[in-house]
Amino acid sequence: MNKIAVFGKPGSGKSTLGQHLCRVLQLPFYPLDSMLYRPDGQRYERPEYERLHQQLLSSERWLIDGLGPLDSFYQRLQAADTLIYIELPYWQSYWLVTKRLLKSLWEKPEGWPEGSSVWRGSLESYRYLKLSPRFWNAEFEQRLEKYRPDKKVYVIRSLAQLKRFVDNYQQGDYCEK
């Protein structure tokens, strides 16, 4: 596993999983938000984002978490050798976004883009969650299945399964698909 794409709804644990896998596998970690937003919290212009994204995809090793613009998302799926889709129930994603927001009252979430408002980001996450069924659905999962012959594809559907995935990767032997 040298090129890993981790994706799913907001609040599903993508960054937490990504950071863990990068420590274990010694991969560079690239949260998509750091490619979409400048350190001051402003969005990169689209050409700058695309340049950064293409540069990463052409490198030998990476883990990128997030969705971003759809054309770049599908480029990432093509370039990756491992796809990890975290598909938690919607109520759980809403709860995890709320939990992250509440915890941010005391400390900034790990990996949160410098200069970005957790409050605004959380409101954006809630809006995105409301629209998510249009994208994260059975049709998307069917498209994802087409990658299985050439890539490792993991679909994680619960926090218990996510924990098992993390625990097993600490031992370096995760096989469940």
C-alpha cells in the first residue's frame, strides 16, 4: 500500500484513520482540506489546487483523505492502489461532527487547517451531510466495486469495524474487505 485514498462523509473518522495509517505505514499524509485551504483559511484558486493535487498523485507514496472536486476525486481513485470508504450511518456522522465542534471549544481538532474556523467548517459539514445521500449511495458503491479487480477496496460501515481496522493495522495484518 503506497497510494491510499480515504473518503466518506464528514465526521466519519477519515483524518483519524489516515493519520494512524500514515504512522504505521510511514506514508506522507495529505488531508484534502490542506490542499483546498491556505494556512490563512482562504480557499486556493482552482488551478493552484489542481497543480498541488496532480503533483501529489504523481508522487510514489501518499495517503489523501477527503473528497474535494469530483473530477480530482475520481483521478485519486484511479491513481490509488488502496481505497478506504468509511460509510457510517448518517446519525453517527452528524453526532461525530457535533462532537468535534464541541471539543473544539477547548482545543483545535488535530489536523484542522490553520486559520480555518471550526464553527464555519462544522456548518459546512452539516450542509454537506444533508446533501450526501445524492452522492454517497448504492450507485456510488456499485461504481466503487469496479475498482476491486485492480485495487484493495475496504468499506467500513461502523465505528466497531473502524476500530478493528485500526487495531489490526497496528499489527500489520488487516485482510477484511
